[in-house]
Amino acid sequence: MKKVIVILAIIALVAFSGCVEQPETIEEGTTEDGATGHETTGEDVAITHLRIGYQPSTHQIAHMIAMENGWWKSDLAEFGVTEVSDYQFASGPPEMTAMMGGHLDIAYVGTAPPITAIAQGLKAKIVAGVQTQGSDLVLRPEVNYTSPSDLIGLKIATFPSGSIQDTVFRKFLTDNDVAIEDVEIVPMGPADAIAAISTDAVDCVFLPHPGPAVIELAGDGRSVVTSGEMWPGHACCCLVVSDELIENNPEMVKQIIRTHIRATAYLNENQNESSQIFADKIGYDIDVVKHSFETWDGEWITDPHLELDDALEYATVLYELGYIEEPLTAEDLFDTSFYDEVSGE
């Protein structure tokens, strides 16, 4: 029975990997009827259509709870928002490409991709935390593993350059004296990586949940190292808001954070209901989601201060990897003032 469940989950993963919204297919600021979602009224920009980016990971269930319960639309109605659309991305780098193109107003995304994007000119800030840890290194059952040196010569699939998984994994290798060039790292989204390990096209994968749970239930691999063991307590996902919203609609930004806090509290207090929301939204069997909840090492949070130090370290790692030209500061990456005000209410 478990094998059938997992096969269905993999089919769902393959399906959504083919229908992920790509930046060029999202028309900037347009609703379904062609009306602009960002209208100039005097000096302010009235936003009637809010566009949210997210990924099909249990890391970002808070967004799905707010979306499926209608909280985004109802909570933001007082600011003139009449439509809320969300767009799914396989990983953080293409999501940030869409935001740089002006196609997203807010994004649930790993903390590393916004660093590269901001270094390249993205006008946005991290305003809240979303989640920590929560990814696993999963090896095929027959591949021996006793230490990181056993990874030398292996073919390993993970998210693209500049993602949380790519950044954490490369740091894990160098921290353990394994030369990056001695490991073949292949960039893949979750569906492709799960399919690759199931067909022995790669030796292992490093993926966020629920990917590791899907692979384990199928009998195609075993988790050997969690991301929390690689980098204890590391920041993973965060909530990014465009500078346009911050500058022109600060009260709306506060409400976005309130709604995120509300959804995260619901998630932490109602995990059975939350797992069903995720299963329905992404197309998983509920047993796969529950297994992911039981086996991951992640934690859902809201406080951006908990991610600040790690984000600065990510910036240093990304600089050392040559992904950005210079390390960025906390002021470059964060605006915690909205969260501080909201959390003090």
C-alpha cells in the first residue's frame, strides 16, 4: 500500500514540475480580466491584485493555509486588495528571477536566493522568518555512508546554485574537507531529483521536505544527514516583500505579517489539518505528508531576527563561492521594523 501511495505522490510531483509558473508567463500587474493590479492614485500605488510566489514544500505551508482559508484576501481587503494569486516555483532562484522582473509582490522563499537577487538589483527586503532546517541528504540504499568523504565521486542532485540547499550542501562539503570539484553536483527541482534517484540516475539527493519522505517511503533511498546536522539551526525559508509595498503600502505590509503569524500559529497548533491543506494544494497523499512531519528536523517560525545572523553568513558563503561580488549587510537584506511593531501589539 505504501508503494502505491508513494507512486501517486511521485506522479503528482512530476505533474506539478511541468506546470510551474515561469517568470515569462506571469504578466506583470495584470488580473485575469486584464485590469492592472497596481494603480497610481496620487503619490500612492493602490494594489488591488497581490501576487505571491511559493514552492511545493512543507517548509511553506503557512502561505498555503492563508491562501486556502481565504485569509490573504479577507485580511487585505481593507487596503483595496480584491484579488490574490499565487504562483508555484520549483526552487528559489527562478522565483527570485520572477520577482526581479516585477511579477511578484511577496515571496515565500529560502533565505539564500534573495541575497543573490538583492546583490543583482532586486528591490525587496526580508520582513519575517518562515522556517528553519528541514532538508535531508538521501542516498540510494546500496550506497555506503559513514562520513562526508564517502560522497567523493558521487553524483548528487540538489536545488540550483544560490538556493538554500546548494549553499548549505557546498558549505557542508568544505567544512568536512571534501573538495567541491570531487563531487558531481547536478541542479534539479524536487520532482526531477526524486525521479532521478528512483531510476538510479543519481547516487543521492539533498532536498527539502517532503522530498526525503517520498523517497524513503518508496524504498528508493535513506536519509543519512539532516540539514540541521550540517548547519545547526540554520535559517531556511523567509518572507520577502517588494520595496514598492514597503515604501507605498506600509500598513499593508504590517497586515501581511499579521496574516503570516496567524497562519504559522495555526500550522503549529493544527498539524493534522495543515497536512491535509498541503496534500490537497500540492497533490500528495496525506500519509506522505504526515510521514514528512514525523521525520523532518525543521521548525516553523515568524521572527526574522532568528534568521538574520545565518543570512549574513549565507552572504559570506555566496561571496566565497563567487555568486555575488561582495558580502551584503543586514540593512541590505532585512527590514525587521514591521515585524517588531506587529509583534509588540
